[in-house]
Amino acid sequence: MPNYPIRKQRRIPVACCAVHNFIRMQSRNDTLFQQFEDNDVDVVDEESSGANQEGENMHLNDDNVMNDVRDHIAGSMWLDYVNNN
């Protein structure tokens, strides 16, 4: 994952809130918002629950994809190094 300077990181929650509010204003009948309002759904923090098997699998898939990307970049860099030295 890219590492962003703290000045950018602190803007992310504000940007998320702005997008959330924009969606609420522009699409009052948004199905996800409506679902949570109608069913009084509790939102579970996936990172602290530890019981979310699907979330863990998604993180593993993301890790595998990023490992493949890293390996591809490293391989390309190595070939470039070998060909130029």
C-alpha cells in the first residue's frame, strides 16, 4: 500500500464525509442508505471483530495480488539491470 504523508492522511476522513454527504443530497433513495435506515442495521468494525472470514480472504487476495505486482516489478528491474550492465 502506498504511504502518504500525514498532511494527506488527515484529509481522507474529511473527503469521505464530503462524498457521503454529496451522495445523500443527490440520491435520497440510495439503496444502501435506505437499507441501513429501514433495518436499523448495526455496523460492525471488521478490523476489531476478527470473525469476518470473508474480509480475511479479501485481504489475502489483495496480498497475493500485491505480491505478484511486486515480483513483476522486481523481475523487470532485474532484467533492466542485467541488460544494462
